[in-house]
Amino acid sequence: MRYLAALLFGLFLAGTVAASQCPALVAQVDSKLESAELDGATESNIEALRDQGQTLHEQGKHGESVRVLKEALSMFPDKS
């Protein structure tokens, strides 16, 4: 019984952590969109992924939201 309680608590905590990550990732995408020089197609793709991530967050699908927002961030060119 303790194992089950610990497992459920861990799952709840993991969901809470993912939920708090989403707004930070959205803000990071928005910030990069303001300063990055992108072609129109790339910018449109990133904006679509950002909006999809925001929608998934609002639907409570935080794991999917984080995945989509990280994909959007990966589309920005590296500044080396």
C-alpha cells in the first residue's frame, strides 16, 4: 500500500513539474521569435508549434506540450 501511495504521489509531482515548465518554454519561444532572424516558413512553423504547445498546456497535456515546445526551440538556428 505504501508503494502505491508513493507511486501515485510521484506521478502527481511529475505532472506538476511538467505543468510549470510549459509557460516558461512558451516565454522562451516568444523571446527567441522576437530576436531571431528567420525565413517566413521557419517562423510560421515555430509559431504553429508554439500555439499547439500552449493549447496542449491548457488542455492539461503537459508532457505533450513540453515535447512540442522543445521541438519549436530546436528549430531556431544555433548562435555559434
